[in-house]
Amino acid sequence: MSNKHLGHTARKRFGQNFLNDPFVIDQIVSSIHPQDGENLVEIGPGLGALTEPVCEQINQLTVVELDRDLAARLRTHPFISSKLNIVESDALKFDFSTLMTDERPLRVFGNLPYNISTPLMFHLFSFAEQIKDMHFMLQQEVVNRLAAGPGHKNYGRLSVMAQYYCRVIPVLHVPPTAFKPAPKVDSAVVRLEPYSDKPVKVKDVELLNTVVANAFNQRRKTIRNSLKELISDEELSELGISPELRAEKLSLQDFARIADYIKDKE
């Protein structure tokens, strides 16, 4: 079924799948629970499936939309255009701190295209101090990765870094039938709440990111091999971490200890 009836054809290149199940939409809006006066930002509003019901509850919403046609559609929307601050930009490059006003932290939400979801979350983590919460519709597999703990097959760089910045709360499972065109996979909504007090203290978060990225870059390798440019066997053993382990066995705390050790060595 084409979604010409919506006046817009989904574009593969933007990874567009439009949400159009009223029950699911209602559940997502309830979990976001938008309140007037909050600093709400929607990423990739698309055809307004979430934008419209959210605007029924609030008077002001910022939307970040890369697709020119969709931005134009929102600009002329008969009911909600007056409530929208439309930012025509690539969310991956956008400076979200420009939306901060008088100490109102951002509440970010969106139905994220698969191809940008991971880099976009990493981009948003860099603004975590200024964000109250984020609600995202993602592929189920990405939500599983966000929530996975050490030893789990889904556990990886995204799990460790997301859990360093945020409390991860899976909210809702969403079937493919909720979208047009229907994707081939299940989706899910997740709530990410940035910590005001991080679960581990690290001296240099960039270094933590590097350690984690290197460790998971070659998942099958032991950390002795994947981290050998950064830290020696003896040093790992000194930290009480076996060089024989693979990355997926290490906790966030372990990675933080390694990163701090390397930082101190510098």
C-alpha cells in the first residue's frame, strides 16, 4: 500500500516509516506525558503522527526536520503551525544547546530512522547535562542493546555508553503493523533519563568512549589484544581485570577503571 494518501511518499534514503496506529500513538504520547511550559523537542516529526497529539496538550514545540517537503508541510499545517518552532536541520549535526532557554532542560522525543539512531543518540549524549529525558521509537534490537548488561549477546559499546549517561527504561513494544510502510522488524519505545549523578565517575569521558570502542571493535578478541595499544597485560591484572576476558564480560565500572588508569598514566 502506498502512502500517497498521506500526501507524501516515504523516502528510503531518510529511512522513513510513518507511524499511523492511533492506539500506539496514544500510548507513546502518554508515556512522554508532555506538559505545557516544558522545553519539548521532536526529532524527525515526519507526517506529524506524534506532533499533532503532542500539540493538543501543549502550546509550543520545537521540531527538527531534515526533509524539506515535510518541513514545508508542517509550516502550513492548518492546526499546529502556530505552535511550532521548525528547525530545518540535520539532527546529527544540530547544536541542541541553542534550544536551551532560562534553565528549562530539554525533553527530546522522536520516531528515529534506523540508519541514524545510534549516531544520533551518541550526539545527544554530549548534551546530556541539558536534557531531562528522551523518548525514542527505535528498532527493538537497538532497545535491547541499550538495555543489555555484561555477558549478554546484545551488550556492546552502545549499552555501556548509554548506561554511563542515562537510566534506560524500555517502555513499549510496537509491531510493524503500526507503520506505513510496515518495516520488517519489531520496534520499541525507550525512555532515557540522563543522570544528574553518574553511576561511575570518570576523569575523561572521551577516553572512556575510546576504550569502550576499541574493546568492542573486535568483539571476538580478548581485551589483551583489543586494548594492547592502550594498556598492558600486567596493568590490567593490577586493576583486577583478567586480560583473557572479552569486552562483553566487562562492566561499565571495569571500563571506567581502565580509562582512569590510562588517564593517570598520561
